[in-house]
Amino acid sequence: MLAVLFAIAFTLSAKLALPADNWSGRAKSDNVFGMMFGDGRKLFANHFFTMADVYFHSGYYPSVFDQRATEEKEIISASHGHKDSEEDEKNEDFLGKPKDWVDAFGRNFRITQHTHLENHNEREILPWLRLAADLDPQKTEIYTVGAFFLREHLNRADQAEAFLREGLRNNPDSYEILFELGRVYHDAYHDLDRARNVWQLGVKKYMTAPADQQKEDKLIFEELAVNLARLEDEAGNYGAAIDWFHAAQKVSPVPDALQKQINDIQKKMAALIPVTPGKLY
Amino acid sequence: MSKIFALAGVVIKELYRRKDFYVLFVLTALLTLGAGMVNFFHDDKIVRYVKDICLLLIWVSALVISVVTTARQIPAEREARTIFPLLAKPVSRAQVIAGKFLGCWLATGVALIVFYFFFAIVTGSKEHFWPWAAYLEAVWMHWVMLGVVIAMVLLGSIYFAAPSSTSTITIIVVGGILLLGTHLKIIALQQPEPMQFILTLFYFVMPHLEWYDLRDFVVYDMGLVPVGAVLLATVYAAAWTSIFLLLAWFGFRRKSLTT
């Protein structure tokens, strides 16, 4: 009896193995989290990405019940070069005044100071970014934020590049990742040619994106164009630099500031034009 | 007093004879060491996530140990009928409650010391930094909080039918307070009446166990909580512990001991 049951189980498993693979997309997943959680892993990825932001603030972070003026994670805005103004600091004071004596006394046991990690302690956010990237490899900002902190705060350009390359393998059309990769080549390696190539590829990817996505990501295009303009200015290709600034002006919220930079380059160009020698005799 | 200590001694012996503590400690140790061995971006100085995971496991383990150990004390004595020779010593019912509480609280304290010592060794070996004062404060607050929980479980074990229901209900209540205690007022304000009034009332009269969770101070190296606040919180916890013990004694005094 046992042998018959075993034979039935074996026959059925052999017969159903192939069709079972197609019942769920999980088996096709290329990482262990995908196999275990399916699409539900993206929820965990979001949570871990938020954990990175919580660590960046050393625990001073609003819960789902608290109101906060800005919704964007500060690790993302920091990776775009944003620094907190006094107004931002005010907006981020989600605790406000104590609501009652319980709240007032309870604050002795909570972190109530708004601080950011510094002095290489930024490394503490990395485990959460690594986990988030494993859980949702299509979330491009995980790679750009991780690479920014590795390059800018931890002097680990090699690790930043490797992380971005991994991101690019998972998201071959991501101009955000290409932009950050260009920053690694430009700012850390001072390799202008590779930075130019990567940023130009980023612009190409942006141009081939659907129109509504282009509209949504126009600030990334501005960053690409402005950085390309500065790179060309640095390389002495003033004409190309002006062209890139003009391209950036079309999407920039502050075109006048860019015009000032164009004027500066034009002045440099004027100074370079050789004075025609007059008749000597 | 000697009778209370004798009763407490029996409870402590029971804890180290049972396997609950060892299983939870080994599980905590394995998970913490496993997490600590993972290498992120070839940086071996990353440590806060290990502290976070280890402290979470310690909190869960300590809660389970204290609740499970306490919940079976009086029902087990009744079921095995050992409560009768115990009360014939003579030991008063108040002394039984006090002895059981003290035993469970001290046993949990011993478990906490072992857990936190392991935590200090593991994290200290990674970051080469031992903020002992912060650790002591965290252990003390944790232990004081567990005192309230143990008293609450003793009270539950008098009124609820079985240790399993006492454990489940207490873990849900304590977990709810720890997760929502701070935010209950905000939640209340978003509700229509009469729910707003009920939740606000509950916010003011419930024991605020979430105050005793100093994990963030340890994980993020945020220094010490003012000693005055710790002392006041200790008095607050002692008051709640006394309330629960008195209610437990009141219920136990009138309870029929035959099952």
C-alpha cells in the first residue's frame, strides 16, 4: 500500500513539475526574495528604503500617524545635493508642542532632535539599501541614493560604481542611474570622457522615454544637461557647453540662473578670440 | 518576607530547569551572529542594524519568557493541587501572589542580564565601544516594564480560564500598547464621538509601557535619558505593578481553588 502511494506521488510530481512552474511567476524569479515573496517583496523593499531614511535621521522620524509637510525621503533629496534650510527644518519638526502631560513626559524616552548622520556614519544606512535593492531591483532610486552616499560621504567610488552597474543591469533604460554613474566618473575618477559618454547615453535614453515619463522626469534631464554643459566648459568645448545649457533652460525652473552661466562662457569665448593684427607698415 | 523569597526561589529554579529561556537565547544568538556576519559593501564597521535586530529579538524573547513563565504559575499549582499544601504551610494568599511575582520578576531579570551581556559583547566587538551607562539604563527600564507585564499576567491568570488565553491576551495588549501607545491620542482625535472620548480616556488611564523602550537611544548612540525621568518612570511602573498585584490578590482571595 505504502509502495503504491509512493509510486502515485512520484508519478504525479514528475507529471506536474513542468506545468507547476507556469502557475506562478515566482519560480522564474532570479533572486531568492522574488521566489519567496513574489510581488509582495516590493512592500518590504519600500519599508527597508524607509528604514534607511530613519537611520539617516538617527531615529527621529514621523510614524504613519504623524503629519509631515514634505513626503520625499531626505536621503533622496540629499543625493540630489539638497541641503536643509531653516524652513525645511521647521517643516520636519513633526512633533510640535507636547499635546498633554503624557506626551510631554514620554518625550524623555524618544529621540526628539532632528539630526543627520555624518562623519562616515552614513554607512549605517547601507544594509537597508542593500536589502531594498535585493527585494525590488527595479526601484532605481535605491541604487542612486546608495551610490551617492558611497561616493560622496564614504569615499568608496569603486563600490558606488559596482552598485550602479548592478542597478543598470536590472534597469538598462534608467537615465537616473546613468546620471549617477557619470558623477562617479566625473567627480571621483575625474574621467571626463567616460562621464561624457555615460551622460550622453542618459540623455539618449531620456529622449526615447514615453512623453509623460519625460514630463515627469524633466528635472533629471536638466541635471544631465547642466552637468554635460559644465563638463564641456571644463574641457574647453565652450560651444557644446552653451548648447547643453540652452537644452537645460527649456526644462529648468530657473532659466535665468543658467543664462548667467551662458553669459560667463560667452565672455570666456570673447576673451579667447585673437585680436586681428593691424598693418605693421 | 522569608516565605515570599522561598516561593520566589522555586520560580527561579523552575525557569532554569525549563527549556524556554535556552531556546530563545540560542535563537537570538544565532540570528544576531548570522546578521552580524553579513558583509555590506565590504564595510565591516556597519553595526547599527545588528544592534537593532538583536535588541528586537531580546524584547520579543523577554516578553515571551516573562508572560509564559508567569501565566502558568497559579493555574499549574491549582491543577497539580500543590496549592493546598502551599497554603497550609501556612502561607497567605497575598504571600503566594507576592512570591510568584517576585520569582518571575527576578527570573526575568536574570534572563535579561544574560541577553544584554551577549548584546554588549557582540556589538562591542564590532564597534569597539561600550556605553555601559546607556546599557544599564536600557536594562533597568526594560526590567521595570516587565514588572508591570508580570503583574498584569498574574492578574490575568486569576481571571482567565487557561494559561494559553492569559498569555495570548497579555501579549496582544502589551504589543498594542508598545506599538500604538504614543500615537493613541492622535488616533483618537481623528475618530468621531464617542470613539474619540473612549480612546482618549484609554490613552490617559492605560500603563504607558512604550516609555520603557530605550532601544533607539542604544541603537543610535543618543546618550542617556535624564536620570530624573528614569526615576519618575520607575515610580510610575511601581504604581501600576502594585495596582495589578492588588487586583490579583483581591481576585485570588475570593477564588475557589478546586478545579
